[in-house]
Amino acid sequence: MSLLTKIWTVSKPIILNKYIIVLLVYFVFLTFIVDHNLILRWETAQRIKVLEKEYEYYQKEIQNNKLKMSKLQNDKAYLEKFAREEYHMKKKGEEIFVIKE
């Protein structure tokens, strides 16, 4: 007897067992065929994780921008500093040198 025939004779009852066949068909059905299969559920879960990270990032940005806006509205020295740094504004009679790295 060859090795393949020995393996087939030993595993034949296991492979042809009706419960194993039903479980395999059910697993294939759940994994590939249904509308909400396991693959789509996994991809959706990954997308949700990415979106939650983006949400947290934007929430932090909103808080930072609110803080910066509050400072700009209430603190005249900060407003002047911000205008000089971001928009290269100057006072009369003042010269500004912009150095690019």
C-alpha cells in the first residue's frame, strides 16, 4: 500500500462524517457567501478603528484651536506675536528680515 492510500483509509471516516461536512459548508457560507460575511466584518472593524483615531485627532485639534482663538481675542501681546510670526507683519519704521532654512 502506498502512503496516500493508507492516509485515505485512515482519514476517510473523518472526512466523510456528515457533521464535519455540515460544519465545513457552514464555515464557507459564513466566511465568503453571506452579505455580512466575516471578511467584510473584519474590514469594517479596521475602518472603524481608523475613523476613531481620526476623530480623536480632530477633537484635540479643535481644543487647540479654541485655546489659540481665545488667546488671540483676549491677549494683545499674543496677537501681536502671532501676526509677526505667521503673517510677517511689522510696525511703522520697522524692518523685517525673513530667513529661510
